[in-house]
Amino acid sequence: MSEWVGVALFIMAGLAFGVVGIGVSFLVHPRSKNRYKLETYECGIPVEGSAWGRFKAQYFTFALIFVIFDVEVIYLYPWAVSFVQLGLAGLVKMFIFIFILVLGLWYAWKEGALEWK
Amino acid sequence: MENVYELIAFILLGGMVLGSALLVVTLKNLVHSVLSLIVTFIAVAGIFLLLNADFLAAVQVLVYAGGVCIMVVFGVMLIQRSDIAESNPVNWRFGFAALLGGGIFILIGMFAARSQWMIAGTEVPKDTVGTFAPILLTDFVIPFEVAAILLTVALTGALLLVKEVKANGDRS
């Protein structure tokens, strides 16, 4: 249990890092109000339209491939923890596992799902 | 002393779960709702850690906070029709919701009070992942490889669906 105290402290320090930075900046920063301050980019190309538009469906293929390999990592994790104990047999079994998944990736590659059109 | 810290952690995490879950329901923008859903999932992972279920906590963060939320975000982004700032309208029927939620809570509480809790004969192992991996790669190696096939089938099936859309004309 106690090993997670470090994680809790890390999360708290991370939160404090953001909150204190933004808070101090809010207290001391000079205030000037004009139209350009409210724009997304203070200088550069004027922004057109809303950022909440619809996105190209092709992002979805990347998301799908990500989710598949995200689930794969769950199986890699226990294997990696007891890697030494499992030995060569575990290595071979894991290679079979990854090979089957790489077939899926090969198909995705072949179909051009990884290319941006 | 250890138990006091655990209690404090449990109250903090439980508060996070309840608060962020409430935000999921009440926030107007569906994308913001998904963001607080991620906070809910991570707090639930923290509760799993309190219960000494390390592996489940890792799965919770990886699959739920990572994978499921990405799927939800894409679902929202792709099927969106009108203004997203008003995509999650709130229905303030507190009375009805309280009645339903309270009823379910009482029902679950009744069953929890009635059931006989089995106490495990052996002590809960400290290292859950270390004992889990050898079983997965020996006794359950066939289901383990079948899981890989299932994932590949899911991937190819999803890609086939996307390809079908492209063949019918890309209108995005």
C-alpha cells in the first residue's frame, strides 16, 4: 500500500504545479482589454469558424488501431512483469500473440489506412 | 495508522468519482462530459489500487481512460449534427432521479446486508500480477492466443467498414 503514497504525492505535486503557476500569473499579470486579446492566436492568421466542427472520418481509423493495440498492452503487461520467470516458452507464446496482431496491422497498412488522404 | 490514510484516500477518491460522475451528467458540452468521464475512470482506478488490485487499476487506466474515452470522443465528433455546446441537454428532474437512485441504493444495500460474505481461506497475494501471468501463459494460453485473433478480427472488420464508406464516396 505504502508504495502508492509516492504516486499520490506525485499527483498532488503535479496539480500544485499547474494551479500555483496559473494562480500566481492571474494575480500579477497586467490587464489590458481589447479584441485581439480574446482571439485564439494573438498574432497570425485570423481564425475562421468554430473549433467544434466535424472531423474527418479518417481520424477514426487511427483511433481504432490505437484501441486494438491499447488492449494488446494489457496482455503485454503481466508478461513483462514476470518475464524472467516465464523464460523462453513465455517469449515464444508472446511472439505468437504479437504476430497475430501484426497480421492485422499489415492488413491495415496494405489497405492504406495509415496513409493520410 | 495505515487504516486512517486508507480511509482518507477512499473518501477523496470516492468524492472524485461522485463529483466527476455528476459533472458527466450535468455539463452542457458532450466533449467536456467525456473529459470528466476520464477523471471518473482514473478515480475508480485509484479505488482499485486501494483494494490491492494493481492489474485491474492498470487496465482501468489503459482501456477505460484511454481506449473507451477515445471511442466516445470520436463517436461524439463524428455524429455531431448541431452546436456542440448544447449537445448534452440537462433534464433537471431531481425528484424522480433521487427516487430512482435512492430506490436502487436501498435495494443493493438490502441485498448486501443479507448476503453472506465468504472470507477467503488464504491471504490475498501481495503481488497480483506476478501470480497471474504464469497462469495466463500456461493453463490459459489458448484463450490468450484466441484473444489476439479476436483483436485482429476486430481491427480488420473495422477497417473493412471504413473502406466500404470510402468506396461509396468520401463525403467528409
